[in-house]
Amino acid sequence: MYQVKVKGTYYEMGYEQGTMIKEKTLPQIWFESFHETVPLGRLKFANQCEEIVRRYMPGFLDELHGVADGADADYQKVKVWPLCSYARFNPQSCSAVAISGEHTTEGKPLFIRNYDYLDSDREYLTVFWTELKKGYASLGFSDSLSSRYCGFNEKGLAIAASIGGYAGQPQPGLVFSLVTRWVLDHHSTTNEAVEFLTGVPHFHGWNFLLCDLQNNIAKVETCPERVEVVNFDEGIGISTNHYVSKEMRKFEEQNWVLEGSTMKRYNNVLQWFQSRNGPVTTDYARRLARSRTDEGGLCDRFTGVKGGTLWSWIHTLGGTTALVSDGPPCKNDYQTLPTHFKLNK
């Protein structure tokens, strides 16, 4: 697990990351991507995405320029992966659960996140402590340069993205990991984040689970053609890999919900919540994240390819620590990491 602490403007944070990449203290696959031969078609697509990023979240481009300068790399190559990352493989993967404070022992919302992908990517897990000069401090998780797949910020807003069953092809827009990063950097409530997510063009089909300190839980289901918001009134929000809203299911692959484990994990969470004996404790949340999917939990393994749950975290919103499993939680213990929203550097 790589651990990164950066603060300042977007450019300053980018420059620091670029320097770390050059000094080989961050995943070298990022450095290698700066020297790949980029097909003209993909570069054209990246240029289209860049203009959309410039319109909706221009500060992010400043960070990429900083990365390029810090790493002594060509910005035109640095930008490609963050702006239009093509997944090699899109399995049903990743789960997120939000529990409102009325159902927890601490009286605060509890967020559970399991990240799933190919085993070969496990070594690139990077935990980012970020303190943006004109924005919010956050603790985020990713395995990709400058991006965030999930996390939470100093205002008590948590977000996690998971692939949807979108049947179409990527379109010029904002990649899921960029909008997740922007939400953590600039939004303090679920409503603010929902307004942002419903107002931008999306690159592909993704689900975003949100929860804030006021116990507002929502799931934003996206694809290039449409965005829908699912609200949760029962004190629990769940996001796996299928669309719940009727309108979004029109854009889903045929038989998507019958394949993979998305429905199994979703139903496992419901059963876990309904079977609770009193308020939800951190240990009870850990049991859900650590138990294998075929045993009623969320720790998954893919069929036909080496992959599954790679890492996991659990956090009580507003708390000063997070539990993080550097590896499949069914095989690895959780360790306690501080939020460090104010960095001493």
C-alpha cells in the first residue's frame, strides 16, 4: 500500500506527485504510462475529454500539468490515462454500503467499501491524504494517478463508485474517478454532490453511493445518455453493479443482473442489515466486508479470471480514523489509519 500526503494548490500537489513518480516512490506503472505510444484515435478522444474537464473541473488539469513538470514528462501523455482510462476488463465489481446514524452504536453514519478488480492490480493501492488550498481535505483511495475511486472528506461526505451494467460504449465525458475526486475536493453534503453528478456528462456507466453527516444517503446512477438519483429512506444505502431505477435499466446489458455477483452481494447486504441485533457496530460492519460472497458477505472472487476484492475500508463519518484492509479482507486484518485532515508538512 502506497501512502501519499499532498497539500497546496492543484498544481503544487501535482508537481509533488510527479516528483515522487520520478523518484520511484509511487507505482512505476504510472511512470511507464508517460512513455507509452498513444494511438492517434485515443489521443483525439483524450483531447475531447480534456475540453469537458476544462469546462466542469479545470483545476484538475492544473494538477496534471504539475505532474508532468514534476516528472519531467510530456503533458500530452500524462493526461491520457487520467482523462480517458479504458478498462481492460469490466467485471461486476465493487460494493459500497452506507448506514445512517440512527442505526449505529456511535449515532453517526457508517460507510463500508470493498474494491474489486484483477489480482494483478492489488499492488498499486494508493491512499491519498489530500489538503487542497481552496477546497476540502480528504482521505481517498485509488490505484490510478490523481484519481479517486472512493473516500471521504473533512466535512463528513463519503462517496464510492462502482461499475454499472451499461451496454453502450464510452463517450467523451468525465471519467468516474475524476468526478469522485472533485466531489471529495469541493462538496460538503450529499445534495451538493448529487447536483454536481447530475449536471455533468459521464464517460461510461457508473453508480455513485453518497452519504453525509446529516444521514442523507443517495445513489446516483449514470451513463452518457441519462442520470437518475435513487434515494434511500430505510437508513441503509447499497451500491453494487446493477441499476435500480427503471429508467436506467433500459441502458443495461441484457441479462446483466443474472450474471456475476451483483444481485448476490446486494441481497447479502439486505439480509445482513435485517439480521442485526441492535445498532450496527464496527465489528458487525467488518463481518459483512470480510465474509465471502457465498457466505453472506461482500468479499468476492471472480469466475474465470484471477480477481476479486483487493482492498476494503470502513469509516464512521466525522471520525478521526478509518479501518483499511490492504488486501482481501477475508484474508487480511484491518489496520487503523488516521484521517489527518490537517497535514503537518
